[in-house]
Amino acid sequence: MRSRERRASTANVLVTGGAGYIGSHTVKALLDAGYNVVVLDDLSRGHPEFIPGVRLVIGELPDEGALADLFSETEFDAVLHFASESLVGESVRNPDKYFRRNVAGGISLMSAMVKAGVKKIVFSSSAAVYGDPESVPIPETAPLRPMSPYGESKVFVERALGWYDKAYGLQSVSLRYFNAAGADPSGRLGEDHDPETHLIPLVIRAALTGEPLTVFGNDYSTPDGTCIRDYIHVSDLAEAHVLALKALSEGLETTAVNIGTGRGFSVMEIISAVEEVSGKKVPYTMGPRRAGDPAILVAACDRASEALGWTPKHSSLREIVETAWRWHTRAT
Ligand code: UFG
């Protein structure tokens, strides 16, 4: 075994998927908080330019050999696990990809952590674990009834984490993200998916190109008939990870925590917000519902404030849309 690298004064954290959208914003927050960060990313959707100066190991999960090497080289205090496939629709068409990458990938990571004696993990979970909720806002105690292999994969890993804690003492916080949106205020990091499926970047694209957005259904039982979601600024989401790590090091027991604002906006309200910020008209057409979309997803956020001391600071719709607009209209 090679000698293990360790800096005395800072905690070493491994961030899987750290070159992606949420991962890279979190890497920035971790560096600002004084952590020593190593990123493991296969760069299938990640951007190395989002994590300048950070050690990047290019590798894919589940690659147990690569994980064993990584854990023997560096003594990590904790892992943040972002690396995952995350398209709900694709997961229905290709569940094999999702169970291999998200479930097998998650288990191989947990297994390598147990072997290396790393006892803390923050896991990227999702509001997709709830499926179509009985009522909103949704507390963490609501039944887990995912409606896609993507959501199922997140439930599986959350549950496995519970068992790994009981058997091996692996402490975890599963952060159940609602709708991540916005961009770092510097304009250096932002959302850059290919293909893009998320609403805010698509509304901005429609404003910029004049190509109409399709609104997926206006016959839901919501005030304007379009779906309502809880949009959370990616910088707030990043901060939640730093606080989760801190809470784990202070003894927080394994738990799952919603990360949202408790407030929802409809698709039409998002269109209006983009028109206001950009000064441009957003062309759109009304289309049919997208399969699997619940009418309303809004988080109950008490646990985030009680367990992590977290409250959103940058998640007004205005700030989300302004930072996203700045990112999408940046000079490249
Ligand atoms: N929408 C449109 N037109 C589009 C794209 C989206 O009307 O072209 C609507 C959707 O129907 C939905 C809302 O905009 O009502 C938001 O859609 P997104 O695709 O941006 O986000 P989702 O709410 O579908 O998905 C998010 C995360 C997933 C997570 C899911 C949990 O991106 O990772 O929440 O339900 F699984």
C-alpha cells in the first residue's frame, strides 16, 4: 500500500460526480469552507473546467479496483456521492443503466468505504423517492413510492445506507433534492446538460432562440393548470452538503433530509419570471402531460433547519432566474 496522503488541519473529502452541475457547486462550497477535496468523475457529463485546481480522478462507478486504489492512497474523512444517472424518463426506458450505475455504483462505493474505514457519507437523493405525494408540503416521513427506476434507485441506496449504518457504523445523510436550479453568482459555473430536460434552462433557451417551449400539460388541479415545483438555488443546495458534513462530524445520526424552500411555482410562473428578468417574450405551446409528472411537489423543510441548521438564502425565484440567465448568456 502506498503511503496515505493527509493534511493535518483539514478534512479530506472524496466527491464522486464532483465535476457535474450540483457536484461542482458543492466542491466550490467545500473549498471555501476549508476542506481538502478529491473528485472522482467519469466526465460523461462533468466539466473539468468547473473544478480548477482540484485533483480529478477519472473513473466510473462501479469500478471496485479504482475505488480501492483511491481509498488506499488517501485517508478520507468522508464521501459526498453525487455520481448518478438522473433522467427520470430515460430510466423508465433503460432501467438496467440506472440499477447498474446508481444502485451497483452506490453499493460498490459503500463497500469500499467500509473496507477503508471511512464512516461518513452525504448521498444525493431526490424528491423522486416520494412519487406522487398524498399531500404537500411533503415531510420526510411520507411514504416512499417512487414512480421510476431513477426514484427506485435512490430509495434503494437510502435503504441500503440504513443497513450499512446498523452493521458497519456508516453514518449518512441522504439529501432529497427538490428542483435544483440557478447558477453560481460568479457566472463561472452553471447548468450545462446535454440533452437539457430541465424547465428553467429550456425556458431561457426559448427566450434566446425564439424556439417555442412545450408546456407539459395545463389541465392539472393547480391554480393555472400547470405543474408546481419547489425550485432550490444550487448554491443553497451546495451549502446543505457542507452543513450535512459538519452535522455528521458532530454526531448526527443517519437520516434523510428534504432540501427545498417550502414554496412552489408553476410552469407559467417560471415563464413570467424569465420574461421579467430577460425583458424578452418566451414563446410556448401547450402540449400534453409528460408521463410520471406529479401535479405539485413542494418540500416540508423543518428537518433541514433542525438537523442541519440550513435555510435557503439564494432561492428567491428572482435570484434563481437571474443567476441562470447570467450563466446562459455569458460570453464564451
Ligand atoms: N416542463 C415543461 N416543459 C419542459 C420541461 C419541463 O412543461 O420542456 C415542466 C415539467 O412537466 C415539470 C416542470 O416543468 O412540471 C419541471 O420539470 P423538470 O424536468 O425541470 O424537473 P422535474 O420536476 O421533472 O424533475 C426534478 C429533477 C429530477 C427529480 C424530480 C423529482 O430534475 O432529478 O424533480 O420528481 F427526479
